[in-house]
Amino acid sequence: MSSRMARIGLSAYRLAGTVASPVVGLYITYRTAKGKEDRARRLERFGYASANRPQGPLVWFHAASVGETNAVIPLIREIRRRDIHVILTTGTITSARLAAERLGNDAIHQYVPLDLKPAVGRFLDYWQPDCAIIAESEIWPATVLELGRRRIPQILVNARMSDRSFARWRRRPSLAEALFENLALVIAQSDLDAERFRDLGAVPVITSGNLKVDTDAPPYDGAVFARYKKQIGDRKTWAAISTFDGEENAAGIVHRALRDRDKQLTIIVPRHPERADEIEAVLVKQGLKVARRTRDDVLTPDIDIFLGDTIGEMGLYLRLTEVAFVGRSLFAEGGQNPLEPAMLGCAILSGGNVQNFREAYQKLARSGSARMVRDTEMLAKGVHYLLTNDEARGKMIQAGIATVHEMRGALSATLKGLEPYINPLTVKARLLPKAVAQA
């Protein structure tokens, strides 16, 4: 690496402040959160491969966690249909499991190498990708610079730039330009995201829409769903999903405020299920009776809260209700994905801190399928209104389904943008002898 590149990387780390903090879209991955690393495969984090590289063209996809992985799965399938091999890197155990379940043999999974030159270099030496496709907002200085040095095209897809990240990048324009100039293409979620990437020096930039709209609805186990539906019976239900600290307590307060009138079951699905013991303690302290999915507890009539403390079952929880509050929006910032509850037929409530999903919420709100609440009291009123007003709830549900349908098209737009990079690899792959291509 040149001395200039070294200075750029060092500046980025200094900007981050601490080696494990995500800042301005950079993730300095010297360590991972508790429970999110697979010890048996930790050498992959240092760039040591645990699988064989197939012969022929290979595209490297990177998706940080579950949400990003879900978003790129349809894109990976389209690349595989063109006979191009795919290696997918992610950073968490849950995303690795999701990749195995949803992709099977369509992609080789490895944990992403640490953003250190030796680890990244070792990874690239072994896998020799023809192209790197990175989801959303993952800009890692050592990785970006090493890919640039090797002249491997690197493309951001479903790219987004939060208000906070944009403000921080703007304070270091020379650093931003030195990194973003290495990107061969940025395919942004929205026009605002595209404008921000251009301002920071990325060229070319196009807009595709949000890939998360083009994904399939999250799957579920029909037998498990039928069992819970029978246990719930004719009770009304509402769900607080992707919740962060403080929002589970708020859901408990809402439940207590409504239970004498609405006789409802409240479903809580925390964004981080490892917090389940802590969440249960908070709810029990409120005098609520909690059933947990991981304990396979029965939803008897006296159960107040069904705590969905599992990963990968959002399709189950959302199908058990028609009213969903989407978290990380009332007491935390950024918001979470409202598209899954919309496509699965839920009227949506949310706090106002939804910067990371601004465009999706704007479209859902304009169509009347999502409503914003200011505080716990307003959330309780919104839940009560939707549980007791079938017509209003039905209109919101139909509007959400229609809005998601109208928003589709990001996958085809992304594929069109990728054509100059993927088409030559398709030709190369299909010219290989069949036995070699399948190796």
C-alpha cells in the first residue's frame, strides 16, 4: 500500500475514534458484539478460507447483517442464474444461518475479514473476486483501498447515507473523496441518497429504489402458526417488532392501559433477542405474565405478552397480527424496516425517528398505511383505535400492500446498472467447459 493510502486509512481510523465503533458509515471490525461471532470459524475473520474457490468467474457480495443479507438474496440468485459463482460474507452468526437457509449451494459463505490490510489481502489473494458488491453503507477503509489498488471493481448496491453519516463525511471532504473515488458504481436507494454520494465524490451514481421491497415475504412454519392461532383464539393481537431498549417497556405500558377494554395479546419481537431475559424482567416488574417462544410456552388466556425471542421468525410473528409498531423509532434513532409488515398485511405505527427508512415511511404515510406517534400515550391510542376499528385497519392494510407493490422494481434497476460488470463474466462463465464451471 502506498504511503498516501496508508495515511488515508489512518485518518479514517482516527475519525472513528475507537476501533469498534461504527462512525460515518465505517465499521472498524477488530471485535464483534457478544454472541455474534462463530468461534469455530474465527480464522475466516483473518482472511483464512474454509472453503474451496470454484473455477471460473466469482463475485464477492458483502452484507453486514440480517437485513442487508435479505436484501441481496434475490440479487445473488440472479447472478447465479448467469452461471457466475458467488461468495457472500457477513458479520454475524444469524446472517450466516440465514444465508445457509435461504441460499443453500447458491453461495459460498465466509465471515467477512477484519478491515486490516493483512486479513483483507489474504482474503483477496485466495478468492480473487472479479467484482465486489457491497450492500447499503459498508465503507471500510482498508478494504476499499486494497480493492482499489488491485483494480477490482467495487459497487455499492441498495446504498444509503444517513443524516449523521453524511454530516460526518462532509467534515472530512478530502478523506471522503479519497475513499469514494475507488467505487466503480453506487446504486442508491433514493434520489437523496444518490445526491449525498455524489456530493462526497462518488461517480457514477444511479438510483434504483429499495431492494428490500423486491424481496419475498419472510417465511414461516405453517404448523407452528396454526398452533399459535388456535391458542390465541378470538383474542385481539398487536405486535411491537424490532424494538430497542425502552420500547419493550412502552409496549408493556400500552398493554396494561388497554387490556381491560381490548383483552388483547401483545407480541414483542426485540431487535436483539439476546436481551430477552432483561426484557422479561422489565415486563414482569410491570405485573405482566410473559410467554417466550424459545421456551415454547403455551399462549394461555392469562398470558399478557408473547415474547418473540428468536431470529428468523418475523414471518410467523407478523402473520399473527394485523397491527404492528415498528421499533427503533420511539426511544432510539434510525428506524427499522417497515416494508415487511406492510407486505404481510399489517397496519403500521411508528415513532418519528425513522431517518434510515425515510423514503419508505414517506410513501407509506402518504398512502395512509403508516401513522406516526409521538410518545407512549399516543401509541396506546393508536393501537386501541386500530384494534377496535375494522374498517380503518382494513384500509391501512390494503394501502400498505398496494404501496409496496408500487415501490417494486429495484431489483431490475440494479441488474441493469450492473450489466457492464456482470455481462462479461456471464460470457466468460458460459464459455467454460461444463465440468470446470461446476467445479
